[in-house]
Amino acid sequence: MDTLILLLFVFVLAAFLGFELIQKVPSQLHTPLMSGSNAISGITVVGAIIACGVAEGEFGKWLGFASIILATINVVGGYVVTDRMLGMFKKKGR
Amino acid sequence: MDLKQYIDLAYIVSSILFIFGIKMLGNAATARKGNLLSAVGMLVAMVVTLFYKEVVDYQMILAGVAIGAVIGWVWAVRVQMTGMPELVALFNGFGGLASVLVGWAEFEFGKSTDPVTQIAIYLAILIGGVTFTGSFVAYLKLAGKMSGRPTLFPAQKAVNAVLFLALLVLGVIYVMQGPAWALYAIIVLSLALGVLGVLPIGGGDMPVIIAFLNSFSGLAGAAAGFVILNKVLIVAGCLVGTSGIILTIIMCKAMNRTFGNVLFGGFGAAGAAAGKAVEGEMKGISVEDAFYALEAAQNVVFVPGYGMAVAQAQHAVKELGALLEKNGAEVRFAIHPVAGRMPGHMNVLLAEADVPYEQLCEMDAVNPTIGQVDVAIVIGANDVVNPAAGDDPSSPIYGMPIINVHEARTVFALKRGKGSGFSGLENALFFRENCRMIYGDAKETITGLVAQFKG
């Protein structure tokens, strides 16, 4: 129960932080912000690694394996695509 | 300290990198670096996770990461900028499904049966499942594999309400007793809810729903974090969840609609349009005549919309803008916050075409000076320039902030045909005295104008 309270605490603070972080984003950056944070949501990959890494060869392990693939697509694809977009914006900054 | 505590310390580092990453993404000068920082944070989190003593099977993990990385990288590098909204939707859906599978896997391992873990598994599957199929339907709509019009059927709201209630009841059963059948039913019904929830949402509302689903995928990750009691999942997932909600609110405000109205309104369904009938007639103009007006213009504003993305006209538009500038005119691009199919969609397309950053203006910057504009060129935008939003209280879009191009001296509206816009509304702008229609493919029209300038 202690762990749960601690985790809830972390969750609530992170929520307030999230609201504060991006109050004033210029609309030019809405797409990169969205796809960049979309890549972060692939953090589930950590849970997937733990599920897949267990020794026993049961069904859950395979679910973890599939989950790693999906989450990694989300992570790698999201970061690369965001970088591509921002690279185009950057050219104008000269 | 044992190994687990070192891992937790590394997770703190990774959380800090995510926080700075998101913060820097909100500023043009630092955005690219911010994205890189958050990628480093992700790498740190993934690598240190391998050190858990429960994690022993590295081969399979590396195989999974390799497969996913190659697929994600190839898609991300290959996609055309016009295909960006659907790709973001697709990636987002995969993130949601990954959370479903993590929750399911933990259920299969059956290590913990305490109610809190059960609630977390339930939420990870519910939110992740809705995110997955919802994003997938959004992907189909955005990619044009499915009609962008809202799909409505009788008793739709009732069906969705029943589905939602069933999910609640199943959730209670699952948390109390934990039977496998309840979990499988939750998986299936969550997936169904995602499909049915996004079906009635039309193409023009996609910026809102994509932002919302993005938020949801973060929350699904946070729920998965509660399942495995992992702090970095909770922090990162929650940051994405809340920042996505902010973006959703921004998009709703830009349309003067409530989120509930976007979700359940079935906005833009065929025949649902109301508002005053528009009097007068649309007057066409030839490319030659439009050229003479543009040649004399001192102040030109482009107003791009989804039609520009469909016609892939952004490069031609950029060329025309450069020629007009050479001709001595002041050139700006007025971008409505919800123009296109994703937040900031037009900015991405115009940046790809190398339009100078300074020429991209937000709606609020253009409107006060619109009276001095000689020619406003509307390219495939419709509802975001419909003056009925300002002066017709019976119009469904009444109250939505628009770009006031009707107050410019002359308006050229580039349009494929005479049909109404996404919302199904006749656009009162097109009937105004100062508005001339140039029918045809936007790219061809612009290319024609460019040719006139050069010839």
C-alpha cells in the first residue's frame, strides 16, 4: 500500500508538471510536440521488456515480445519523424 | 544499495530528460535538441531495464527491439510530409496496443492478485485498447482508406453507452474476482469502443481527436506503470497524458466547441447542416484575370487548408509566394489553428516546401491587418474562412474564430468544385461581392499563375 501511495503521489505531481510544461506553445510547433510526446508514450516498452525478459517460456512472454515490437515502432518512428519535421523548421531559422 | 536502486536512479535521470525534452519541444529554437534529449532519456530507460534480475532472456528482447526499430525507422524516413497525420495516428495506436499487451501479459503471469494491480491492468487494457482501435480508425480516415465523413447509424449513442456500461461492470467483476473470461471480454469490448467512438467523428475534427488519442496513449502507459510498479512509466505516461489534454483543449477552443460536442456531435454528417441559406451567386474568374489582380497587389495573404494538402500544392504555392515577393508585394501565410487534419498540419507542409518561417502567421496576427490586404488567396480552406461563424447565429459553426478574409479587398478562393466544405455548410464567403472562385485542381491553378508571372 505504501508503494501505491508513493506512485499516486508521483502520478499527481507529474500531471501538474505536464500541464505547466506546455502552456504556451506556438501553433507552428503543435505537430512536432504531438509526435514527439507520442514517441515518449512508447515508454511502455520498458514494461514490455520486463514481461518478455522472464525466463519461463509461457504465453505472457510472447505477449511481451509482441509488445516490444509495437512499442519500439512507436518510439523509434516517433522520434525519427519528429526530428525530420524539426529539421525542416530549422532550415528557416538561418 | 542494490541493483534495483541503481536502476531507479537511472529512471530519475531518464524522467528529467523527458521533462526537459517536452519543455524544449515547446520552443522553436530548442525543439530539435529537446526531441533528442527525450530520445536519450528513452534509451537510458530501455537499457537500464535490462539489468533487472528478473530479466534474463536478452535474445528475445533484442530481437523485438531490432524488428520494431527497423519498421519504425523505415516508415518514419519514407513518409511524405502530406502523409504525416496518418503516420502519427498509426504510431500512436501501436503504443496503445503495446500497453494492452503489457497488461495482458502481467495477467498471464498472475503474480499479483491484489485489487490495485487488477485495477491497473484493467485501465491499461481499457485505455490502451480504445487508443489502438481509435487511432487505427483515425488512420484509415486520414489516409483516405475510409470516408472522412462521420459514420452514423441509428441508436449509435445508445450502443456506445451500453458498451461503456458493460466495460464498467466487467471491470468491477474482474477487479473483485479476476476471472480470465472477464479480462478477455474487456479486451474485446475496449477495442470495439475505440472503433465506435471514432467512427462518428468527421475529418475536420481530426486535429482534436488525434491530440486526444495521443493523450490517451500516454495515460495507458501510466496505467501499465501502475501494473508493474514502475515510476518512469508513470512519469513519462502522465506527462504525455496531460500535455496531450492541453493540446486537445487548444484545438477545441480554436473551433469554439466543447470536447463533448466533438466526440458526440457527429459534426459534419451529411444533411445535418443548418444555418441560413446563402443568397447570391458564386462568381468565377480565370487564371489570367487573377494574375492581373495579383500583379498589381501590394499585400497578399495565402490561407491554406486541407485542400492544399490533398492537391500537394505546397511547393507551387511557395514558388508563387516568392514570385509575388519579387514583384514587390508583402506575402504572408495565415494559418488557422485547426486548418488541416492535425494540429499544426499546415506549418509542417509549408516548412517542407521551404516557405520562410517569418511568413507563417497565426490567425490572431493576421486578422487585425486584414483590411490592408489586397488579395487573399484561399487554397482548399473552407470552414476556417466562413464569415457565417461571425454573423449567423443559426450556423453550426457560429462563434468559431475564423480568418476574416472577407474583409480583404479581394478574395480568390481555389476550389475543386462547387460542393460544400467538410461541415456540409455552404460557405457564405464564396457568395460575397469581393470573392472570386478559381475552380480546378489547386496545384494546377497555382502552377498556371506561376507560369503567367514567368511568361
